[in-house]
Amino acid sequence: MPRLIATRAGLGAITLLAVSALIFICTQILPGDVASAVLGPQATPENLRVFRQELGLDQPAYIRYFNWLFGVLHGDFGRSLTNERNIIEELWPRFLNTLFLASYAAVLAVPLGVGLGILSALREGRFSDRFSNIVTLVAISVPEFFVGYILIIVLAIDFPWFPSLATVFEGMGAAERLYVATLPALTLVLVVTAHMLRMTRSSVLSIMSTPYVEMAFLKGLTRTRVIARHALPNAAGPIISVVALDLAYLIVGVVVVENVFVYPGVGQYMVDAVSKRDVPVVQACGLIFAAVFVGLNTVADIASIIVNPRLRHPR
Amino acid sequence: MTLFGHRLPLFAKVGLAIVAINLLVAIFGPWLAPYDQSQSVGDTWAPSSAQMWLGGDQIGRDMLTRLIYGARMTIGIAAATTALSFLIGITLGFTAAVLGKWVDVALSRVVDVMLSIPQLIFALIILGVFGSSIPVLIITIAVLDSTRVFRLARALGMNLTVLEFVEAARLRGEGLWWVIRREILPNAAAPLISEFGLRFCFNFLFVAALSFLGIGVQPPYADWGGMVRDNAPAINFGLWAPLYPALAIATLTVGVNLLVDWLLSIDARPSGAQAEM
């Protein structure tokens, strides 16, 4: 098993390398010149030449890629084009903020989603199951910002319990931080829980229709026992991948939600950089998001190898 | 009421009605709208009245008019994107399935790497480099989305290429295109149709989200995501202005989902376990 896990981790690292190359290709090698985009139509050829040299754009692409990658591995993402500041200094505190918001949401959403999913699989076809089916279908169909604004209208305007803007700053106490970030976290929780509930339900139900579960019922075991002893251990693998998928989804949902609540995280930073066409910042944020995404998927794969003995031996 | 020889349950009827109304509004919008889309007819966030049913937007344009014009833009872009994405995804997916060997390996690995970057993040990177315009938006989202279509088309194609009639067509000496078009596509049509609905929903929400973030459709065009963004400050006064376009987005996606849910359920009946794919 350790070898299998090491292989999977190695595969994750290779994926990450490929992803970094893809991001680099998209931002640097595709047609479109950063220098003329930044300096605008008034730039003289002389200006352009100097600026390109400053950015190292006069070197061949693969050298720039390795320089960039080398820098990134040492925590140097380069400088922002618009305000000339060191990207890592701005990125790091925002990354921690985003991580805080995402974990806040995940801590609430994962037990809720998985628990309710199992529950509604157990009560398949009853009123509560059909009701939750419609509610969750609506919740996963509507955009995150709609959920966010509804929460603002209800919980910040009609009943002014929470602030509508999630402003966090350095040196803020943990309790206050949690309080301010409640509405954005709640928005994410609603969307993610609905999705997780549906996926968990369908993976438990697909296990429930297998022959060995039928056998267990025919032996005369109680429904609770069949589910706890026979169905759930086998559903653990799929459920873990559902959770990982949803955590990854959380990473993306965070971009929109941060913009609704003006929360100072990586998502807001990235969107800001995109509208200013600040390529190095976009690159850095993109790499961070992709790394978290790939990391989560790798961890999920390793976790399902650990919980499912059948996956431990490579075929 | 029946469709494709199946009775429509209540939820499917609701879904069908929502989709039909939205399509009609998108097509006949300019004739239905009471005002011009860029005409300022009232105060900022004017309350709803007999002249302006849903009130005004952030610069006093009629909200209802903007919604009607926005339907055309938002639904049009999502439909164009999905169509392009299916064209790319199905062609490459079936090609990979039929040719197999290194073509399949190469395409699948590229898709794997593309899928390991979250779609929204990938789109942000591309739009950050090229800047946002409607063609760039459509092509970017279509290419990103085609990776999912590729996966489905390849899986469907893989199951079909091993069947005798495809073998027979190959032995007759038919070319790649003929096999894809005449043997594989007709047999893979049913799951692809319901997938089209799901992908449309996804792309529609995607365009709306990008416009909401300010990097999708640019002003002066009316589109629903951008309208939510522009009217967002009204929320702090307890006004409903940004909720109308958001509600329009939500209704359409719920409608399409209800319809697709039903399509999937009739699709699943004859062959049981096939629905999971």
C-alpha cells in the first residue's frame, strides 16, 4: 500500500507540473503581447523594447518558464504589473483569508451534506426525501450570488443580525472574524450541502441495489444493520470522492462569493487582476487555485485507497 | 400532454413552460419590450409602477426592458457556447474512441490536464490575457466545456465501437467520418441530448457568473449577470433591484434542470443502469 500511495502522490506532482506548464502556455506563449497590453496604444517601440527587457520577455519561452517555476518554488511569484508590488506579500494574507472562509464553510457543510444524504437515501421515496430532492435541485441550480443576495436581504437588512460586507483585517479577533464571515460561509454551505446531499444519496442508493445488500436483507437483517454494516463501508469510497469534489467546488464558489461580500481573499484579488489584465498576478492566483484543486483530488484518491482494501493491490 | 411518446409529469411541464417562455422572450424580445434598452425613463431604482412594472435600474432604465433584452444576450451566448462545445467535444471524443491508440492517449491526457484546473479559474486566466469580448468569451467557455463533452462522447463511443455493426462498417472500408456520423452518432444521441441540457445550464450559469464578476459581457449590452452586478449596491437600501435578474437566471436553470431530470428518467427506463453514465 505505501508504494501505491507514493505512486498516487507522484502522479499528483506530475499533474501539478503539467498544470503549471499549461498556465504558463496560456499566459505567455499564446498571441497577445503583455508589454503592448500594459503600455497601451501610445507606447513607442523604444518603450516597448525596454519594458519587454525589464519583464524578461526577450528570452526564449522555455527559459522564462523554468525561471518562473524556479521562482514560484522559492515563493517568488514576481511583481504585479499595475502597482509594482511583490505578489507573494499581497497573496499570502489573502490566501489565509480564503482558506479561513473555505474551512469555515467546509466544517459546517461536510457533516451536514453527508449526514442528510445518507438520511434521505434511507428514506427513499418518502415525502421528506422527495421534498429534499426538489429543494436541493433548486439550490444547486441557482447561482451563488443569488443565494448570497437573498441571505443579505433576509439576515442583514430585514433582520440586521449580520453585516452585509465581510470586511476582515489583520489583528481582528477570531470570534469577530467568524461573525463577520458568517454570511459568505453560509452561502457556500447552502450550495455545497445541497450538492453533497444529492451525490451522497445517489451513491448510497447505488450500493443499496447491489446483490450483497439484497442478500443481507434476505438473511433477515434489520434495515439499520444492513446499512451500517454492509452498505456504508462500501459507500465510503464514493462519498470521499464526493466530499473532495465539493471541497474543490468550494474553491471555485469562493471566487464569486468573495465578490458578493467584498471579502478580501484570493478570488477577489484574481478577479481584480483579470479586469486590470495584470498577467503575473493572474498567473500566481491561477496556480494557487489549481494547486489546491489538484492537492485535494490527490488526497481524496489516497483516502479512498486507505478505506477500500480492494484498491490496495494494483491490478 | 405527451412528448416523445411519454407522458409529462407535473415538474417536467413546469420546466418545459419556463424554457419555452424564456426562448420566446429571447427571440421576440425587441418587439415585446416596452422601452429601448439604453433609454433612461425614470429615476435611479424607481419603485415599480404602471409604467415600469419592475421599476428602474441603477441609471433609471426600465428593469423589465433590460431583462427582456438581457434574455437574448445571456441565453444566446450560452446556447452558442454549448453548441460549439458539443461540436468540438463530440468530434474529438468519437475520433478518440474510433481511432484508439495514440490519438486516444494524447487527447485524453490533454483533457486530463485541462480538467485539473477549475473551469472558472481557467477562464479567468484566459480572459485576463486576452481581455473580454463576446467572441473570446464564447470560444473560451466552449473549449473549456468541450473537455466534459469529450469525456462523455469518448465513453459512449468506446461502448459502441466494439459492436458488430461498427466492425461491419469498418470492414466494408468506410472512412472515419462515415463511421462517426452514420453508426456512432445516432446510437449515442439520447444521452447526448440530456447532457446538452445540463451543459447548457452549466454554461449559462458560467456566463452569468463571469458577467457578474465584471469580466463577461461588457456594457452597454444588457445581460443578466451584469445587471446583478450593476444593481448590487441597491441591496444595501433593502431594494430588490439585483434580485430580478438573479431570479431570471435561477428560474431558467431550474426549468432546464427539471426538464433534463425527466429526460434522464425516461432515458434510463429501457436500459436500466445506463443512466449513471
